[in-house]
Amino acid sequence: MPSEHHAVLSRIKTVSDMVEALRNEERCRHLLEQMVWPRGRICPACGFRESIALAGRDTGAKARPGLYQCSNGACRHQFTVTTHTPLHATKLPLRVWRKRCSAAL
């Protein structure tokens, strides 16, 4: 997986390349997950390396896409790739951050 996100990043040479590579919320989240967790998800609360993906709204469930739950029975913490980051506290979609970053370039 790490080589996949390096390949995506290496193809980005211009702002329009970045817009294309990160054109929707799912692609932004997927790339960020690969960058933050290159060897698989890690619970930010307890460090456990096993977690489950909770069903997203697209499946009719109430959980949002990219929401995970720690499989450690003593923890069961729910988290996303932005947990404990400035991106998490703002509640803005990742595509908004992508636009702001591209404007800063």
C-alpha cells in the first residue's frame, strides 16, 4: 500500500494534477489513510492494530464512511484517520482542506 500512495503523490506536479488525484471525498480519505497508516490501521486510543470498518451511510447505516472501531475488547474506541488532528476538530470535509491547500500553493 505505501507504494500506491507514493505513486499517486509522484504524479502530482501541478495544482490541476492534485485536484484530479484528490477529486472526491473518498479518494482524499483513502490517500490520507495510506499516508497515516502505511502498515494498517492503529487505534489512536490504545495502539491496538486490529479494527473493523463500521458501515457507512451509503449502505443505509448511520455510521459515516471512514469510521473504524478498535477490536480490543477493553477499548472499542471509534476513530477516523483525522482523529486527534486539526482536521478532526473542524468537521470540514477533506475536499475543503484539499482546496485550501491548493490555494496556498
